Amino acid sequence: MAGSLSASPQTVAELVALVETARADKARLALRGGGSKAAFGAPITGPVMTVDMRGFSGIVDYDPAELVLTVRPGTPLAEVETLLRAHGQMLAFEPFDHGPIYGLASGAATVGGVFAAGVAGSRRLSRGAARDHLLGLSAVSGRGEAFVAGAKVTKNVTGYDLPKLACGSWGRLFALTELHVKTLPRAEMQQTVALDGLSTPAAVLAMSKAMGSQASVAAAAHQSGLTVLRLEGFAPSVAARRALLAALLADIAPLRVLDDSEADAVWQSFATVAALGDAPLLWRVVVPAAHAPGLIEALEMTGARWLMDWAGGLLWVGSRVDGAIRALVEAAGGHADLLRAAADLRAQIPARHPQTPGVSALETRVRRAFDPDGVFETGRFGEI
């Protein structure tokens, strides 16, 4: 390991050799793709080698008829989305690009980074999380062992469901080298309807009623008195479901249809969290939707600002101080990750919400099973 603090393996054999050497030298490896999420977590200190995974890039196989894409993890997300769009398909969980949160241009995220972080956008509400769309993978563990898990088919029941374990692991279990991803047809039409001037409790009520109806709402969000509901599908179906929503929500507020440019701007604001761009601390809060109004009232008393997605289940919170935000979130039955802060604060405040002792012990045992010597533990999430 001496003499270099970065490496760019191009083959599985090179990656295996790199891990084996790190294990023998008791060195640490930090896996990195496009770097769009590098500022999440504590600053990495000490002798850590950065492993650039973009050498594992490119489309391996794509069968639109079977709705399955095989891709290497270092492939830019934008490249994958362009390919799928050309075939009328999409990654239905609407991958979230962290780049704009950290002042970077969008498009730097890689497919492997998206799944390793387990991040999904507004459509996660109706289409599931990233883990629900990862069918199989190939990877190299901290033991220096190359292995395969899952398969290229949706109905796969062989062994443990390691693809789900990979999502949200943040590169601390193994290094991904190939992914089998489920794709879905892109909707013929998207239409966003809005309700204006609702209070937070009224907005949550409206979104709850919409999601519980037969309108098949794809996404629901709220900010600054604007509540938006996205409908997707064939034009006649969208029109019928819009009429259903208008009748269902008539006692709360009238619906209005946003034109395409306004709708795109609204959903883009949630995708980039632009409205909270100047907040020194940015939190991602997951909470039971029914508890969101009370939590928001408590957060506003600390001076925090917020955006609401997932029909109230996801809050983006911008604050100027910690303000015991995690204590407020816990009292509401949720958890909060610190996505953005100055380096000195990130060194003091854990990025991930503290786990209960039992969950923490279980996670440690899982990490040790794949990485017994801590090759992939860089201290980013307080492991060391």
C-alpha cells in the first residue's frame, strides 16, 4: 500500500488483489464512484486509500422486453437513464441525485452509488425503494472473495436476499462490480394537480386521502402552502383519476392542473431541495406521516425550514444549529440523518441516526461477516 493513496482497479482480479493487500497490511479502503455523496458523513482522516470504482463502467446487457438491465456500478446514472428513456422505460424508484445538495452539478452520481446509498426520489411512495429494484449483484467482499448474489429474474428465491442488504450499506460490506436491475415502462403521460393554501395538517390529510383512494397517485408532496399530487399513465386514465381526486378532495380545496413547465419546476425543487440550499445543516427525516404536522410545529419553533415529500413520510429540514432536532424527531417516532454540514460539525454529529444497541450489534455482526478486518471501514460513520 505504500506510496499511493488512490487506486483505480479495472477488473475483478485487480480489485480482489487490492483488497487482499489491504487486509494483509491492515489498511483501509474508501470506495468511491462519482463522488456526489462524498460529503455525507464524518470527514475521512488517516491513511485511507480511495478506490475509484469508475473503472467498472458500462452496460453489460439490456433486454427491454424482459425489463432487466445488467450494468457495472461505475456507470453514470445519467447514461443509464438516457438509455432507458430511448426505450420508453425507467428506473421506477426515481433515483435521487445528491450532487446539487453539495453544490455539485447533477449527473455525477453512478448507478452503484445510488444502490449502495439506497436513495429514491418522490416516486418511492408508489414504486418502492431502490432495494425493491435490485435483482442481483456481483461483488468483492472485505475477505477478498468475489461472489454473486441474486439473479437476472424477478422471481428468484435462491439463498439470502443479499441485494437488499447491499442497498443502504454505503460500501461498508463489499465492493459492487455488477448489478442486475429491474426496469419498468415509462408512463405515457404525467400530470400534476395542486391544492393551494393548505395548512400542514390539512395537506397531510389531503395527501393521505389521495393515497388511500383508487386514484393511484404516483407522488405527493407539500411545501409553502402548495400541495401537489402526481398522476401517471394513459391519458384517459389520468383524466378519470383526476376527476376522482377532485371529488374526493372537494371539501378540503379545489384542484388545479399545473402546466408541464410548472410541474417540472415543482418536482425539481424536491429533487434538489433547492429551497433549503442556504441552510448550514440539512437533515433528511423519515417519520410516520400522521406525526409530521406535530413534528413540523416543533421544528419551526427552533427556526428550522422544511419540505415535505412521500405524502408526509419524508421531511427535508434546514437548520442553522443542531437544536436537538434528533430528539424532536425521535419523539415523533422517526429518525434523522445529517446530510450536509461543515466539516467540523460532521466530525462531531453522526451522519446517521443513532441506532438502538440491539440494531447496532446486529449491524456490526453483519459487517464482520463480510469484512472481518474492517477493510471498508473508514470512520465515515463512526465505525472506528
